Amino acid sequence: MKTILLATDAWLPQVNGVVRTYQRVQQELTSRDVRLEVLSPNAFRTVPLPTYPEIRLAWCRSRDIWRAFEARNADAIHIPTEGPIGWAARRWCLRHDVPYTTCFHTRFPEYVAARLPFIRPGVSYAALRRFHNAGNGTLVATPSLAHELRQRGFEKILPWTRGVDTEMYRPSNVRIFGDGPVLIYVGRVAVEKNIEAFLDISHPARKIVVGDGPALKSFKQMHPMVTFTGKLEGEALAAAYASADVFVFPSRTDTFGIVMLEAMASGIPVAAYPVTGPVDVVEEGVNGALDDDLGAAVTRAFGLDRSLVRHSAEAFSWHVCASQFLDTIAVANGWSSRDVRDPS
């Protein structure tokens, strides 16, 4: 059995697209005789991320992380995050001439600029180029993001799609928010998600925000007519999606947005800006609408055929996602086709 070591700064109890993606890949790989072993902040002393205390970062010396690497003796190393663990893992790989792959999951330059405007995104992107270009390949979720990163000087970019659980997320006649029209947002409640654009839409539909985050308290105070459910999981989350009429994705900085696939699998059309992520998965008039006027996108998304919306999500599977991930790891580490097997 081959072992891939995932050296990540994002893991449980965080709930986000990065964590959910690798959890599902981890499950899928067990049938391929491949183990995805996780080295996360949970193995070390941690401190809260400034301005975002819900996220905890490893607080330790690089050699403590290196000892953990050596103890695991993995066959391959994948580094999905550019935090303390990610940078320490990169240094260890370069020092020992060990190949590794990375993934560009998060637009940290834009996220940092949203909180600290004096730090220009160009400075942050220079550091990220250095981080990713030293590896054997950077996995990227969408063609539009790949094009953008190449324009910024990123090299060795490789495609890696995403998936959705079409059994968990499915159409339903349940209406847990009542019979009137419903707009829903699902995700972190944080400034970088541009939730204000959703909350400011002028529309008579009821607005629902599902999720937790550092801006939740202030948004509740500013928008008393909006329903904030907090974090939902499992069947409760699936029911929330299926009870809406339009899923609104206001982010301009996400690299993909798995929540869009979850909404579409539930038969709910998506309204979003025409930016990276939405432009790769939203087909105008079929499963949603894209517009620089988010309210106009919402209006056009209402009434779309839910069966067609659902059908568009069925093209994304975790099986394909895991296979693409494993193929990339195998090539980067010189494995033969006998080293990994696809049970299908």
C-alpha cells in the first residue's frame, strides 16, 4: 500500500472546501490501496489566526514538523496550504531532494488585502509563486484559475476537478423556511466572502445565511430581517439547500466553490458574478445566471428547470476527483501504473 502524506494547515475541526475535498479523496483512495495520511495543526501546539480565531495555526519549530515527516516515511508528499506546516514541509522536501506537489486552493493575497489593505496582493503573490513553483506540480480546480495563475508566473499547473455527493444533496419538496421565495447563501461568514453583496440585494424573497465565521455577530446585528442558521451539516444542510429557490454565490475571490455544486445537486440554480469558479460551472439559463449585477442574476435564475440544474451537477463526482488527484501524484513521484489501481 502506498502512503501519501498530506501536510496541511487546514483540517478538522475547520469546515471549508479544502477540508471537505481532502476528506472525500481520503475516503475514495482507501479502495485503491492508497492511504492519505494527514499531518495537520492538530498534532502541534496551536495559536489562533489573527482576525480569524476560529482557524488555529501550528506554533512549533520547523524541526518538530520535520520529525513528524520522518516518522511517517510516506511514499509521496502533497502540500495544499501555504501556512506554517506548508512552508516547513516545503523546506524539508527541498533539503532532502524529495518531490512534492501543491494545490492552489485559496486566494490568500486577496483575503489578506481585505483585512490588511496596506499589504498589496502583488507582494503576497510573489511569495506564493516561490512556494508553488519549487514543487513538481500545482493542482488547480478550474481552467479560468489556471489561466490567471499562468499570467501571474505560476508554472507546472495541473488540472484537478472537484466533486459533489449527489446522494446527500438532492431535490426535495421539503420547505423548512416556509412557502415563500427563498434566497440562500452557504459558506463562511467572513469579509472576504463578499456576503454584503448578497444581503444588499433588493428582492422580496426571504434571505437565509448558513454558516459560521468571524463576521456572523456583526451581520446579525446589521440585518435583523435575515435568517442566520449558523453552521449546518449532513441532512440538515441538505434540507436547507433543497428548501431554497436560488443559491447566491457572492464571492469574487473563491477558486472554485463546492457549495455551488451542492446547490445544483439539490436542484437549486446559482446566481453569481462572472468570475473564476462560477464561469467554469454555471451555464447561463441552464443551471444559473452570471451578472455583474447580482440582483439581475438572481432574477434570471428564478424558475429554471430544476431537473436540468440537478443534471448539470451529476457530471462532477468524487470518484473522478480522486482519480485525477492520484494520477497526478503518481506521475510526480514516478510510480508505475501497478502502484495504484482503480477498482472500477
